[in-house]
Amino acid sequence: MELGRSEDGTQTSEDTAVVMDTDQKKAVIDAHAKHEGDTGSPEVQVALLTARITYLTEHFKSHKKDFHSRQGLLKLVGKRRNLLNYLRKTDVQRYRALIDKLGLRK
């Protein structure tokens, strides 16, 4: 992360972007929710994890030595894999629809 000085003299960071702000998160939830207020279904959880994984993947293109965040990325990928395995076991049609919608392999 590179620090600089803003016009008023305070330190700034070029990498201050949050992974997802509230509006982006709400858009992802609305796109994958089964019903009003659905935030916990596997589809919504996988979609949110996919968005975070995509952000971190882009982050690593410019921050190659950020090994601490890389560990977090691996945990997110594992969580997503477990949710996808659960969904595949319980409802194959929902699983296939989700991976097609998100553009995931398999």
C-alpha cells in the first residue's frame, strides 16, 4: 500500500477501497435471493464470496507480496467450495443454475 499526502496534508492511501460497499452487496443479494429478505441461502452466500474472491484476485495482480491476504483468499475459496458441495448434494438443479449464473467452472 502506498501512502501519500492529500491537499490538506493528511496521509492518504491509494488502496482504501472497501471490498464491497453496502449498495454493491445489496445488489448481489437481490440478484441471487430466493425471496424478500433472503441473505442466508447458499446461492446468496456463494455469490457474495465470489465477489470478494474476484476483488482479491484483482488486488493480487498489483500487490504480489500480500501473503496475509492470500491466506484469507484461500479460506474464502474453501468456504465457497464447501457451500457449492452442499448445494450439489441437496439440489443439483440449483447448483447448476448457480454456477452457470456466476460463470464458475465445473
